[in-house]
Amino acid sequence: MITAGLRSTVPPPPLPPRSRERYAGALTVHTAHGERMRSHDGRELWLREIEPGDVAALRRCFTRLSPEEIRRRFLHAMSELPMPMAQRLCTIDPVRETALVLVDESVRPAEIRGVGRIYVDDAADSAEFSVLVEHAWARVGLGLLLMQRLVDDCRRRGLAELWGYVLLENRPMLELCRELGFTRRLMPDEPGTAQLTLRL
Ligand SMILES: CC(C)(COP(=O)(O)OP(=O)(O)OC[C@H]1O[C@@H](n2cnc3c(N)ncnc32)[C@H](O)[C@@H]1OP(=O)(O)O)[C@@H](O)C(=O)NCCC(=O)NCCS
């Protein structure tokens, strides 16, 4: 039996490093191809804007998502990413959208491990975000990195707000947004959903 006295003599285990120290703050090299990023555990990814040629990789990325991850990202169930939708997601109008991908070129064909995007609503002087990191690459700071880049992009565009709908069960995203300073508003018409907003 562990007594209270004994427990106090055992040093607590070291805390894991925060996400921002695991990847987002890792080595970055800027090139014409995008930004090459290397994590502290040696994994390398390219951060760049999405391209029309990413359709096949985006659809393969979708097949690696769990039903729960799909519902959290799209706010409803989907069994596949239809070709017209994938084409639409990879062909952006830069005036109204930004879409960033994290590409793993250590495999052939190269695979998309994360996507972050915004849609600008000029009338409201704001943009709506969405973000996704595939499970095998989660919890190393990539979601935070993508969201920080989207926040930077919205500031560059001179927008007043960045916002998105997040399911209340989606603790990872609620925590991530809390770290970035987003505020949460419940949606009376959409039970189980919150609107998260960051004043820029
Ligand atoms: C939400 C999501 C993008 C997070 O991506 P990620 O790369 O794993 O997140 P990060 O590693 O950058 O974590 C950043 C912070 O988010 C929070 N967080 C992330 N995963 C978490 C988890 N499983 N539990 C609790 N907090 C979590 C933590 O505060 C974390 O900081 P810390 O590690 O220093 O504690 C990813 O889980 C995902 O793609 N989910 C499915 C799609 C989705 O929910 N999208 C959001 C709605 S559009």
C-alpha cells in the first residue's frame, strides 16, 4: 500500500513537452517548394498551399480518417470524399480562401498528413476555419501550427475575426482553440455545437 508519506518522496514524472515545442517550433527551412519542417523526433513534412494536383492524395488522406474524425471535421458523417468535392477542395480562389497542406514526401506517393483552410466572408469581415491532422501524426503540434498560420493569414488579410463550428465533444479542438485565445459561444439551434471565435 502506498501511504501519503511515501508518495511525497517519489518525484513526479516529467511533464511532456507542449505541442508548440514538439513540432511547431522545430527546424524550418523556406524554399520555393514550401517550408520544410523537421520535428524533434526526426520526422519531416513540407508545409505549402494546396494545389489542384493534390486531389488523389487528399482522397487517400480521407480514407485514413476514422468516422469520428470525419464527423468532427465535416460536422456530419461521410463514407468517402466524392471526386467533385475533392477537386473543389484542391482548387481554391486565393481571394476568398487559403488552404495549407502538410505533405509527407518520405513515402511514395507523397501523402497529405494535415490540412488547414479558411473561407473569407467579406461582408462579415471574417473567415471560417477548418483543420485536420491524421491520427498517426496527431499530438505533435501540427494542428496548432496550421491554426497559427491561418491566424497569421487572416491578420495579413486585415480581417476582424476568425471563427469555426466545433462539436462540444471535440475536446482536442476545444483545447487547441482555448490555447490560441478563442472564445466559445453555444449554438441554441445546433445542440452539441459551439462557435469558436478569435478577435484578430
Ligand atoms: C483537433 C486536431 C486538429 C488537433 O490536431 P493535433 O495536431 O493533434 O493538435 P496539436 O498536437 O497541435 O495540439 C495542440 C493542443 O491542442 C490540444 N489537444 C490536441 N489533442 C488533444 C487531445 N487528444 N486531448 C486534449 N487536448 C488536445 C492540447 O492543448 C494541445 O497542446 P499540448 O499538446 O501542448 O497540450 C486533430 O485532432 C484532428 O484533426 N481532429 C479531427 C478533425 C477536427 O476535429 N477538426 C476540428 C474542427 S474543424
